[in-house]
Amino acid sequence: MGKLMANYDEIDLEEWENRYKNISRERYLHDHWFHLITNSISIYCNEKNVLDLGCGTGVVSKEIKKYTDDLTAVDNSDAMVKFFKTRINTINVFRADAHNLPFKNHTFDVVVTIGLFEYVDQKRVSEEIARVLKPSGYWIFMSPNKYSPIFIITKLITKILKKRYDRNEPSKKEMINLFRKNKFKIIEFRMDDGLIWLPNFLDKHIGIKIYKNIEKIFKPFEQNPISTHMMFVLKKT
């Protein structure tokens, strides 16, 4: 969504959706985070009016649909929306821009954003989410972490190769500041995966073992500052 939106018309969306099945680092991230996402969905989305903002191919929407029939899913990619519709025909999904949502104030009980904020104007979209959420509504948020070595190395390589880097990962501090400005209270927080950059041949053979060991090292500290992702559950005050 917005100027930083990746061009999903140029990739195989089914392959993209199932990449965790064939790539060790993606499988590790899926196994670490997906059950946490679905657990929050089961707690906060049950019989609620929910917006899945930046719904992509509908993986998270399918999970939300298990707990509520009052679900709206939107994405700014035509390719994503079309793919979603071919796979799931029981969910209201359409194209919309997260920076200017076509909803009235205080419409939703819950907004879910998984992997959206690295592609948008974070200040503007945070304001829109605050606007469309009802008082005391919940926001389930997950995004990459700016200070993960993986993203730092990727940005450096991209710059050296003089290629375009189409993401802008936020930091924990940046997001907390935006949450406070928009009157959100942090209910839950996780930032604890152990993923680091490894060459593909190491990732394939011993990657998951290394990532899990790094995760264990940081567990006593309750968070890993170089975790690739961070997850918040927030309540509008």
C-alpha cells in the first residue's frame, strides 16, 4: 500500500504464500510467529467486527473467519485481491488504500495488520487505524524490525548493487511513539525470534537449529533487540 508497495503482479503468489514450506528460514519464522498470531485472533476477534488491513492472499483472514462472520479484508494490490477471491469466496474483500480508508469513524472492534507497515506511511496509516477503530477497540500489529541484521545486510547489498529497496521497516521505538500519539495502550508485546542472516547452504542444513538456539539465548531477557519481527496487541484508549 502507498508508494512503497511491492509489485505483486510480478511474482507467483501461490509460491510466495507457501515459501515457508521450502525455505528453512521462512519455515522457522512461520512456526515461531503463526501460532502467536492465531492465538491473539482467537482472543480478540471472537464474534467481533474485524478489519484485516493489508490482507494479502488471505492467510490471516482465513484464521479470523474461524471466530467471526463480521470480517472485512482489504489490500491495495489488485493481484492480491484477485488471488484472494479465487481462493476464498466467503469473505468480503476489496481493494482499498490504507492511507485513506473508505470507512466511517469508529467502524471496527478490531483491526489486524500483519506485514503491512514496512510498505506504508506509518504515521498516516496509524492515524487511519485509530480513526476507524471503536473506543476500546483492539489492534493486532506485526511487522519486521528495522534493526534486524537481515534487513540491514539486505539494504546494504541493495545499495551496493544500486537496486531499489521497496520496504521501510519500522523500529520498536518508532512504533511505540506512534501508538502513544494515537492513544493506544500496549496490552501484549513479543520480539523474540532468533533468525539471523545465514548463507543458503547453511540455512538449509543447520539454520533452524541455529535460530532456535539464538532464541533460547535471549529468552531470559524477554526480548531480542535484533529479532526480525515484533508483535503488539494494542487497545485504543
